[in-house]
Amino acid sequence: MQDVCKHCYGATGIHEAEKTIPDKVMEVILAEAKYIASSITITGGEPATFPHMTRRICNESGLPVFVMTNGMKLIEGITPASVLFSLDANDARPGINPDTILKNVLGYNCNLACNTVLTSDLDLLSYFEKMKALNKKLLSRGQHLREWKLGFVIDRGRATKHRNLFPDIDVVFKQLRQLLITYFEDPPFHLAIRGFLYTKFLTDAYLQSIKNFKLQEKRNPCLDCYGRGEILTVNTEGRVQMCTVHRTVSEPITDSLIDAVLKLLQRNEFTALTYRDWSECHSCRYWNICGGGCPSLAENYGGSWTGKDTFQCTIMGK
Ligand code: SF4
Ligand code: SF4
């Protein structure tokens, strides 16, 4: 199964695509997850690669389950709370027909959300038409498209080897402008646009920080990160991780998931760090907003844990 998107800019995640949580650990998770979580999200490696595991989590955990999938294969016998699927340009995943993906995900009979990354070949307006048609079908059966997230391919991770995927920025803006004009005539669903449109110039935090500048010396990017504070991640080795992307600070799940989480909460390798540890950012005026970015990404892109997250530097226009 083709389960790797060429445009992926991630440098983290699973190490062995064919591996998943050991059965013994899965039993523990199925027994205890309901006591410490309000929902479960199953994400990459592609859940359709592990249909048995995905079915067990959906059917036996007693929690609402969200599935993130590339949509290339329908996982039979599950009724998730919602499915987030990827619908990208053909050049990102060659040979993929977007209509097949849409047909597959409708097979889940639940609310859907869609993630689309703009690459060079994407005809945004025709994708918008597809999304509207999808939403119409969902509404006719009492469901809806929760969100259409649009992102932009950037020069990071695997994508660096596929520069032909990078869209012409003028074409993207032209298409985006047309999309927004059509969208706001009658917004059919929630639209989220991620990427370089979120610049420092658009954030309230930035405006606030230049009005009353006071260096936040205690700032630590992990302390207020959604990936750490709201989400508990179990990786393919059956360990609970401190955050969604960082694998090093983790604890094995043996007899009890709750015990593993309690042990993890006592670790403070990340969270005890402050401004003085991020020496490479000392000359940066965006520290209060950025706080060094994501340390795990900084490390994965070849730097150090407390080095600059150069992705963040790009977004900040540094
Ligand atoms: S390493 Fe990155 S993703 Fe993990 S908690 Fe810190 S900022 Fe968030
Ligand atoms: S923009 Fe770059 S240099 Fe500035 S705080 Fe963020 S990571 Fe550090």
C-alpha cells in the first residue's frame, strides 16, 4: 500500500511503517484508556495497514474514536466518531484518484474532516467543488464535513527531495483568492488555512508583544503546547510519549497504562528548560511568541533540542 506522501515535511513519527503496538500492550490500553482519556485518535502509520488493531480500538475501547487516514483503503467493520482524511494533489501520491478516496471515506458512515496540502498540480477550485459535493452527501444522511484544512507544501523533510511539487506562489494566491470569494458567498463548512498565511503580522500575540515588550524568561515552548498538554501519545513500540512527536521521553506500558502515565508525568526533561537554555534564540525578537519553536522538530532537522526550530524561523520571516 502506498502510504507515504511525498510532500510530507515531518521529520518525526513512526520509524518502522510495518510495526504497531504489541498485542499485550493493546489489551492494557483497551482496559484502561476509558479512565484517563475522553477519546482516542488513531493516526500514522496508516490505520488501514493495521485493520485488526483499528477495529479493536473502535469496537472495544468504549471511547469515541477519530481515525486519520490517507483514504486509500476502507477499514471494514468500524464506526468511528469521525474520520480525518487526506485529499492531496495527484502528484503528491502518484496514481491516486481523489474520487476513489472520497468514495472510500463515505463508506465510514460518520462525520468527516479533510486535510489537503497544496502542491504544484492542485486545482483548488475543482477540489472545492468536490468538498461541497461530499458535504451535500453527508448532510443528506445527517452528518457533515467538520472542516477542510488547507496547507502548503514547504521545503522540509521528505518534500525537499521533490521540489517539483512546490507550487508557484503566485498561482496559489490567485487560486486562494478565487476560492475565498466563492467560499464567503455561502460558506458550506469550516475552512482552515494553515501555513505561511499565519505570519507574525497577523497574530494578536505579536501585536501585544511589540506594544508591551517584556522578555518572557520562563517561556518554554512545550509548556503550552497542545501536543503535550492535551494529547497522550502511545507509539508503535507500546510506550507512552511525553508529546505527540518526541519519542525519547517515554515510558513503557507494561501491566498498567495509568502507571506508565504517572511515571511519565514525573519527568521534566523538556519542561524545566527556560530562555537561558535557548542560547541560539537570544538575539531573536520573536522569542515571546515563538519560544524556540518545537524542540523536537529542531532536533530532528539536524539541530539540537534547544537550538533554533528553523521551520519556525521561516514562518516568523527570520
Ligand atoms: S517537543 Fe514540540 S510537539 Fe512536543 S511538546 Fe514540545 S513543542 Fe510540543
Ligand atoms: S524564530 Fe527562530 S530564532 Fe526566533 S525564537 Fe523562534 S526558533 Fe528562535
